[in-house]
Amino acid sequence: MSEKERRGRCLCGSVEFVVTGEPVIVAHCHCEDCQRLTGAGHSTGAMYASDKVQMTGEIGEYKLQSENGNEVTRVFCPRCGSPVFGRNTAMEGFQTFSLGLFEDSSDLVPEVTVFARNRNPWDVMDDKIQTFEAQPVWDPNAT
């Protein structure tokens, strides 16, 4: 049996990707960087091992230092500006793709909320989702 493939693309279609298998985790993030990146109250992404990702198209990168001292790379389409995925040196070998870019993300259910301490009162979340005030210590290789 072959693994499920999910396809996605940026707004203009210049960057396309295919991910294979199920994500390691699907998460909401309310950190200030994600709020600025999305222009909303949070980002929502699905994390995949980098060897499960195929991508075409030219990309741009923006690197920043997280509050924990990790280097975070935001990858985007330089043509339309869509945020495509992020990488974090604390989780080498993984990429987190913005859920809004998938052709169909209806079966990807957020499992966790991080940086809840930054959540705005107007950004209502499902209170059944496991929630952390900051980024918990977590190793995606252990799942």
C-alpha cells in the first residue's frame, strides 16, 4: 500500500509541493512571529520529515532568531509572498507547511496549540486541543 500524497501550492502557483505520508504533528502557533507572518492571530501548520517533501519553483528565505535562540527559516514564494513552510534548527530535518496551501487539508486536524500566552482574546481555539503557554520541549524524531 502506498503512502498518501498531499499537494499544495502558493497563491500564484509558482511554488508547488507534494508531501508523502501523515504529518508528524499539526499545530497552531500563536507566537508573535507567526502572528506577523500570517497577519492573523496564529499560524497553523503540518510538520513533515524533509525526506517526505518534493517541491518545485523558486523560493525566498527569511531567517530570524527565536526567543529560545534557535534559527528559524521562513520560506516563501518571492512572486506572491505566500508563506510556504518553516524550518527550525531545534528540529533539523523537518519542515512545517502552512495548512492553507494544501489542495485539501480537511483531514488535517490540529493536535496542539503552542505559545498560547500570546493568543489574542478574539482568536478563539478549541479548548479540547492540548495547549502550551510556550514551545514545549519536544523531539519530532521520537514520534
